[in-house]
Amino acid sequence: MMRSALKRSNVLIPLMVAIAFAVALWGLTRSVGLENLQAQVQRFGPWSPILFVVVCALSMILAPLSAGSVFVASGVLFGQVVGFWLCFLGSLLGCSINFWLSRKLGRKMALRIVGRSSLRALDRWTRRLQSQRGLLFMILVMPLSQDLVSYAVGLTQVKFMNFLVAATISAIAIAATYAFLGSSLLEALL
């Protein structure tokens, strides 16, 4: 019973944070106006895209933040093409940091981030990564949860370059979905 509640909270908390961020972004954009919000971002000049990439990366590193809602904001604030590239860079940076944190700090750090039962599930999952089709498996699974998968892969013997290939393909798919489709939906709701 307790495990079931913990598993639900592991899913519900990030989902609630993502929904709250999306609603706040929608409300802010609605009250201030999209053009005014974009003008505010432009006032920061070259620092705004750099700061945005850092925020994207941090949203992937720090649980339970959700990168998805941040990625949607990129298309709205910077335009879809520039937003795509910012999400892509933020995603690769965040995934790479997660990988190396896990690789260097090991299971104790992973245990704190994902919990004991999730770590057992990650152990089963990472055994599959050791197979010949590990790269293909990573590419298919990474879009589901880039941050969690990045931490998990860091616990394996998978080479960073193989991980980076999977992370790059995943980042392209996710950044395109959020920056183009997500921002279009948000703008339609305005």
C-alpha cells in the first residue's frame, strides 16, 4: 500500500509541477501579452538564450522540475526555431550532467534521486542496456524520461559517446515536439 502511494507521488509531483508551470506561463502570457513578454526577454540581449539553456538543463537535473513546460515556453518566448535549438542544447547539457553525476557519485546519489524501489527497476533496466541492442533501446526509451534515463545510464558501463548519440536523437525529438507543437498549442489558447 505504501509503495503504491510512493509510486503515485513520484509521478504526480512532477506532473503537478509541470501543470502548475504551464498554467502560470499561460496566465502570465495572457495578462502581460505575448508581445510584451517577448520584448522583456529580448531586453536581456544575448544573456536571455544562455540563461534559458541553463534553466532547461537545471529542470532536467533537479527533480521534480519538469523540462516539458520549460521547453514549451521556449517556442513562445524565442520563436519556434530558436526555441528548438535552445531546448536541444539545454536537454543535451542536462542529460550529460545527469550522466556524469551518476557516473561519478554512483548509486548513493541515484538512490537519493529515484528511491529504493525505482533503483531496483533501474537496475533491471540497465541490465538490458548492456546487451548488443543497448543503443537502440536507449534511443527508444529516452524520450519517456530523459532525466531518469540519463541518471540510470550513468550507472552502467555504457560509453559516454554511445549515450550522447541516444541523448542527441532523443533531444531532437523532444525539443521539436515541445518547441513546435507545444508552443503552437499554447499560442492557440491565448
